[in-house]
Amino acid sequence: MGSETSLKLPIIDFSNLGQNPGAAEWDLVKSQVRKALEEYGCFEALFDKIPAEIRKAIFGAVEELFDLPLQTKMLNASKKPYHGYVGQYPQVPLFESMGIDDATIAEEVESMTRILWPQGNQNFRFTPISLLFF
């Protein structure tokens, strides 16, 4: 009979980082991120400066995005490696990624939205754009 151990991911708090990337707080967080990625490959990030309603809207938009049919997701293509839709690899069957080229430009987000939802999707379109002004 084997024993099971519960895996607990590292939790890294980004909430107290100031505007100075050279500060000691940044160095501490950078070292925590590196260690977590080397040992676990991921971590849970804490950042309390984004209002709950924006977080909820973002997670809803992401769920809606990845619920699209595979053929639709594949319409988001890019010439840049690992941009656009990435997924469907037998080695990592649960991995999917969706990138937006020039995601900080509102017109690019709108363009991708029109590709994936030709009939329109105001909720998705405004969710990523709202982060640009946060």
C-alpha cells in the first residue's frame, strides 16, 4: 500500500512590489519565482491590486475563449512561435495557450475578437482591453 503526499504549490506575493525594479523586494520575488519554477514548474501568484470584478470578468472571458471549438481557436494564427493558438500536443494533452499579437493595442484585441466571434462578443472584447487602463 503506497502513501500519498499532498503537493502544495509555492505561493508568491506580488502585491508589495513598488515601481522600482531594482529594489530589494523585487530581488526577493525574482528569486522566489526562479526557485518555484525550477522546483515545481509553476506557482500561485498573489496580487491584490486588481479588483475582484475585473478578475471575475477575466476568468469568465478565458473560460469562454477556451470553450470555443478547436477549429475556431485555430483561426487565431500567428507567424511568431508560440503566439496565436497553441495546443493539441500528445506530449502535453491538457495544455492550451492563446496569444494575441500586440495585445496592448486595442485594435489588435478587437481584430482577434472578430476572427473568433464573427457575430461579435462585446464582453470578451472589453475584458482584455480594460486591463490596458488598469
